[in-house]
Amino acid sequence: MFEFIAQLAIGVVIAVVSAVLATSLSALRYYRERWWERKYELYVDVLNALHDLEGAADELSELAKVWENPKNWEGLRKKMFARVYEIKRLFGISKLILSNDAVEALQQFVSKTEVDHEHIVDQAEELWAAAKEAYKRVLRAAERDLKKKTRKTRGLY
């Protein structure tokens, strides 16, 4: 009778430990995958904002050479302001989630882009160059960071 209770107790303990381990491992995997998805989404948002700013700055720079009337530039100016502020907002979030290389690239971009509302047309080429450089650096950081995480979560390492 004692042996039966001992075997039953051992079986219950093994089952409980196995259930706890399985639950813990699956929860850990879930959180890692969710973190990777958040990271991916933030990289995409940052890259899209940089790309849009680059395009608007390039277009404004080209239009400024052709058109003398600043009223024609107003839509592009607003788009550039919106993108610069969006990138600055994303930069604040990025410190928590993105790789150090991406954060450094955004820090450099933010430090270079003090927007002067009166002379935005003159700054268009500077913004274009800064956005282009930041885009390249963040893209490289994203490729390294996300590729590494993808392989780990798939068990390829």
C-alpha cells in the first residue's frame, strides 16, 4: 500500500513539474515572439517616416529651384514637419526597443535636424541627406537585429 502511494505521489510530482516547465517555456517563447513583432513594427515605422521625409525633402528641394512662389511649397513643408516630429517621437520609444546602432543613428539624425520653420526650404537638402543617412543606418541595424532574432526563435542556432 505504501509503495502504491509513493508511486502515485512521484507520478503527480512529475506531472506537475512537467506542466509548469511546459507552460513556462511556451510563455517565454510567446513573449519573445511578441517582443520581436514590436521591434519589427517600430523598425518599419521609423524606416517609413525616414523614407517619407527623404522624399518630401527631395521634392521640396527640387521645387524650390523651379517655383518662386512659396505657397506652392506649403503642403510639402507640412509633410516634412510632420515627419520630422514623428521621427523624434519614435526616437523616444526606440531607446527601449531597438538596437543600440539604430538608436545611435536616430540620435544623430535628431541632433542634426533642428527645423527652422522660416527657412525650411533652405534646409531641405540637409534634411534629405540626414534622412538618407539615417535610413541606411537604421536599415542595416534592423537587418542585423531582426535576422538574428528570427534565427534564434526558429531554433536554427
